[in-house]
Amino acid sequence: MKGRGLALLVPPLMYREAMGFVATAIHMLTADNFCETVRLTYDTADVYGINIQSTVWYIGCASIATCPRSP
């Protein structure tokens, strides 16, 4: 899964560059970017949408603190 999103970036980025892109996108989010809250298997996630260079990105944020842990 680590490389799945890398192919969607134009121009394609290396892993390190892609992580910088993601960090920048997250820092750009505001309450105005909120779309919805979705139910996951063990938790819920807030989904945000942001337009970066004419490409819409959806970013889901979930807390893993409430997910069950493996023994």
C-alpha cells in the first residue's frame, strides 16, 4: 500500500517527496475542508477535501487509539 498513492501524483514523486507533499496538504487543511464523518470497522474517520493544483484530494483522519490491539 505504501506506493499506491505515489502513482497518482503528477509529476510522480519518490516516497520521500510524497511524504512531504502529504505533510504540506495536511497543514493546509482547515475546518472549511471538512466533508463528512464515515464509519470504519473499529472507529470513525473525519474526511476532508482539498484542491491542490487543480486536483481534488480526500484525506481521512482517524484516531488509532480506539482501535483494538493485537495480542
